[in-house]
Amino acid sequence: MAVIYRKQLSAMGIHYLYYPLDYMLDAQAKAGFQTVELVGMAPHFLMDHTGFQDTAPVRKMAEERGLTIGCFTPECAVYQYLMCSPDPGFHERSMEYFKRGLEAAEQFGATKLLTNCIGGTWDEEYDRVYERAVKSLSLLAPVAADYGITIAVETVRPEESKCIITLPELKQLLQDVSHPNVKAGLDTIAMGVAGETPEKWFAVLGDDIVHTHFVDGRPYGHLVWGDGLFPLESYLDVLNKYHYEGLISQEITDFRYFEDPAAADARNFRAFEPYILEEGDGADV
């Protein structure tokens, strides 16, 4: 039977866009989560290329509720700051933004920072966008090492980028960056849209997968488990087969969940309950 440790199952907060941080953390702790992937976006954490709000009160709020911030994800998909922007000034500001993100991640006690390679324009040649992805991650990698953070790079859907939307592209990117602090993040929605599977991802990348956005889909969606078509137990079996020990983050983004995100988190957590072990149970996950 598929199993995961409770601490691996990680809440996220995109669907709490209309609720404050304390409301979100209360709801996620009540649902049963012990770990969160904090997204650097309003209204939960404010940051830009010049700095960020004090991390200490935010970390304290989480820890008071028994929550650990395991991953920090600076907002990187709505075009204020992008990994592959073609404009030199925009790109420079984006690099400073991601550096601030690495600094904040370290202060939160996180070990991972999740990002992607969005930013190339539709009229550019593919190779130019790809070269910027390699350049950007090669620039950020030593900064990540200084802070003790591993950057997890996910693929995205073709509507979001022309570059790094498939597993072979990501594999090549990791080879070209070739740094121990730049690894892979598996997003099941981008994976499904590309016609890929968790088995294929782990067979190709293995231990280089250090983080997951592990949600249900059709294959589009970023849905609560049970609202899509993905086979949860089969996917968890793959994680167990390859001894995956990273976070299993619940990136819920569909607007159907925005009115009552707490109910969505509670239902989502219940879907995982049959597979959850507590730390110290002794099973080999």
C-alpha cells in the first residue's frame, strides 16, 4: 500500500488569495497539515527586488500552529518578475528578486525554493529563451548554495511558456546548469498536459526530483484530489518505488476553491489520510 509521512504533505495558499495569513494557517493546521509551502505574494508575504517584509513574525505564526515552512516560492508566473525576461533591465530586477527570495527562504528555515522558466516572448527564437534560462539559473545557483537552499525548477503548461514545458527539456536544462543546488520540481498538471507520467519522470530524473506540486487534474486544473482524473494511489506508489522523501505540495489554483479554501484544504487532506504515517512509525517510505 502507498504511504507518505504527514510532514511530507504540504499545504499551499494560492486559493487563499482573499483571506489573510492567520486565517490560512489556522485552517491548514486544523485540516491536519504540518508543513506549508509559502508563496511570496499578497496578502500573505510581500516582497520585491529590493527586499521583503520581516520574516520572523510570519515564521512565528506558522510555528505557533505546529507548521513548518518547508519550501518558499516567490510569485513567478504573473509577469512582475520572470526567470527568462528578454529586457535587460527587467531581467536584472528579476534576478535581484529571486536572490531576495533565496534570502527569505533561508530565514524561514526552508530548504527549497520553487520556480520555473517563464518569461520568453512568443516571437523569440526558442534557443534565445533557453539560453537565458541556463544563464539565470547558473547565476542564482551559487547564491542558493550560500543560503543552503536548493532551487527546484518545475515545467509549466504551454500556455505559460515556450520553454521548459516538457521532461526532456528540463533534463537538458539541469545538465547544462550542472549545479548541485539546482534540481527538478515535478508538477503533476504540467506533467499531465505534456502527456507524461510520474513513472517516466522518476525513471529519467530519479533523485534529481526534490520537490513536487502533486495535485489532481483532467489533466488541466490544479484540483483537490477527487475532482480530477489522476489516480492518487498509483501516483503515490511511484513516489514510494523511487524512495521520494521530498514535499508533496498541494498547489490548488482553480477559482472554484477561492470562496471557501479551508473546506478545499480539509477535503484534500482527507484524500491523503488513508496513506499517511506519523514520523517514527518505522515504515520504509
